[in-house]
Amino acid sequence: MNVQRATPGLNAGRRSDGSPGRGPSRLGLALRLATGACCAILAAAALPPPARAQPATRGAAPAAAGARPNIVLILADDLGAEAINAYGGEYFTPRIDELARQGVLFTNAHAMPLCTPTRVRLMTGRESAKNYKAFGYLDPKERTIGNVLKDAGYATGIVGKWQLSGNGFDGRVGASPQPAGFDESLLWQEKALDAKGSRYWGPTLSTNGQNRINESGFGPDVQAGFALDFIQRHKDEPFFLYYPMVLTHPPFVPTPDSPGAKDDKTRFAGMVTYMDKLVGQVTDQLKALGLDKNTIVIFTGDNGTAKQILSYQNGYPVRGGKGQATFAGTHVPLIARWPGQLPAGETRAGLFDLMDMLPTLADFAGAPVAAGGIDGVDQAPVMRGETAAARDWIFMHYAPVWIQTPARLVFDDKWKLYGDGRFVAIDGVRATETPVESAPPHSAAAARRAAFQHVLDAMHDGPLDQDRYPMCIGKPSLDPKLPSVRAGCRFSEGAVE
Ligand SMILES: [Ca+2]
């Protein structure tokens, strides 16, 4: 095993001596241009709506049977946009970069900062203040994208990570895959109260609800096999495959292609490239079956990269922002490919909130969405290039009840206002936020701040839940004046990741 072999994910974005390598990729340059263009859109006079006026295509009649596209939605775990080479990142991601060349890349797509808040938001299309209750929990009463597409006649499957049946600490029992709309499932961490087991080597996986602890094998490979088989078996009918991958979340492990990787960064690089390879297996399978022209493939991430990882993007260092309500915590890759139906090799600077996924996919599928039931907006016209942006801001009520500091926030591609009054300028190229102490009257920043304050005031989303440690229920509190669920206790970080 030579050193080069052990670092398969490191790409030309940074030289081996640590200096920035070649300049940003083509799309990295596009990102720089897109985020550099100021778009002071809102007036402060009235509460601005999140969604802009939609073209007439919204709410179109369901497509004729047989014309409906297949949908593959891939959600990487703990992968910020800075990790993808198409976004100027340093890791080797040729298959995802290929998707970008063949499809549409969003430069301003945002997830919540943490797994469950994003998954609930994405799957239901609803604002977190309305339906987020606990980490690792999806309310069984919620209607998901799986339900929407299954009811529209799609064969539905999910493979990857579930982590929505309850966290095992607070007694809640959340949704299971089948009632949530997925006919078939192969999942890690499906059951609320079972031991999680490994997601990687010797994985513990549930097939349609039946747990199995594998003595050997690499979990992502087992799951990739399910994904390819699902596509094969459903090639003659419209199918929806939701693929919330277990990669590239810690623990940082050697992959089958990077067995000698020793340190976290090198292992992460190998995991990113392995994840990329599995994405390529999906697109190869679609091509082999003649399905690539009739299948929408979407690739995105559920939150920022783990904080242990310092990456280089466009030559600048970017610390993983997982868990935090910062730009690096929420900025995720988003690429959509549908050959012949969506443009190829184009970027979109319009804001995309991952809760927009449900109405967008429903539009492509011709599936009805209950009016007024969701908060996401249809981004299909943006993907097609019919309009530049579908929304003017993103609001998040982030109270994960899970270790991280809760926050309210509203932002666009240039400015962000937190509920505690902090107002920051966003630099999307460097993935940084800079406090704006005082904005001159009549400046774009002042107008934006006023408009954002108006949004925060109008949300009526209630106080942020300050509980952060459900794993401490029943254990001695670190602060005798506060309950352990609020102040914390002694616990193993590895047990709660
Ligand atoms: Ca995650």
C-alpha cells in the first residue's frame, strides 16, 4: 500500500505541500460569480413572501401514465458543498462532477445543520417549527415524499440510513419506512430501541424491518447492491428510490478502496471518493438499463461536513460546520440531472431550501400535493431555467434537542439575521460569515436586515426548545440547578452520533 493509494480522495485543489493547487473548477468560478452578485431584492415595507411568483407550469396536470420520470434522490450524510470538486472542493469526485456537467448545479442550496431536522424537513416539505419534535424521530402522522409518490403510483424504495424511529432515550417511537410510503427498505438504524450497530464494516442492517448483524462486509456496498437491484426490478414502471447514504458521516474508516488510510482527513477523503463511486454505480445502472433519459437523479447532502475536517475549497480553508447554524453548517451540494429535460452544465444561484424537494419532485411526477399543507416551494421551473429563483429567503427554526445550540435564522445568499440579533455578511466563496456591526441607513444591508427582522417577527414559531441532552434523562446533571436534559451529563460521544 503506497501513500498515494491511501489518499484516493485528495484532488488537485491543494498540492501535497499544503498550498492551494490549481484554481477553482469551472463551476467553482461560476459559484464565485454567482455569489458575488448582490441581489437586494426585498423592500422592508412588508413581510416578503418566501416564494416568488411561479410560472404557469406550477400545478400542471399529472403527466400521462408512462411519461412519468423515475426519481433517484441521493442524500449524502455530513457532506458540505465544499467537499465536492464541482464546487471547487479538493476531493476526487469525478462521478458527481459528471452529474454536474450533465445537469444543473445549485450554488445556494441549504439543509438544516443536523441530520434529523433536515430529514424531517426534506421528507415532509414543512417548516421545522411545525413538525420537528425530537432527534431521531419522525412523527408517524406526517405525510412524506414517499407517501406522495407512492399514492401517485410510483414503486418506492429507500436504502441507507433511517434514524427516524426514535432516539432510544426519550421513549418516543417514530415512523417506520413502510407506513412512511416506502414499499421496500434496506436501512441502518431503523429501530428506535435496538442497538445501532455499525454502519460501515460488519454492518447492522434491516431489510423490510428485519434486523441482521453482518459478520463482515462494507455497509455502503451492501446498500449499493440493494439500490442497483431495486432499479433493475422496477425498470418497467415509474419508481422512486430515496438513497440517504450512510457515507460520509463519522466514524472515519478505511473503505475497500482506501484500506491504508490512517488519519481522519485521509479517511474522509477516501470516504468521499467511495461515496462518489457509489453515485456512479447508480448512473451506470440507469444507463445500462436504458433508463437514464427517463430518470431524474438528484444528489445533495443532509448538513455540513463534520467539524473534525478542514477542507480546501477554491483555495480557501473551510472547517466542517455540522451542527451549527452557520453557512458551513447548512451549505450543501445540490445537483439535478434529467437528460433532455433539464439543461446540462448550468448553475443556479437561486436559493434552494431542502424542504423544496417535496413539491419539486411532486411537480416532476405530476403528483398532487395538498394545498396549504407544506411550506416548501416548487423549484422545477428554476431547474428548467424558466425562472432564476423560486424563493427570496430561507427561514429555519433550528432546535434539534440534541447537543447543538438552537437558533432561529433567516438568510439569502449574501446576508443572514439570527434570532438573537446577530446580522452577518455571507461570503459564499470562502464559506464564512462576518458580523455587520452597523449598516449605513439606506444601504442594501440595512434594507435586508429590516426585511429579515420582519420575517423573524412574523413567524410566530414559538420559543426555541432549550433541551439539548435527551441522552441524559435519568442521569446526574452537570449543573445541580438545572435538569440533566438541559445541562447535560457524562456520556460517550460515540454512543450518540
Ligand atoms: Ca448528517
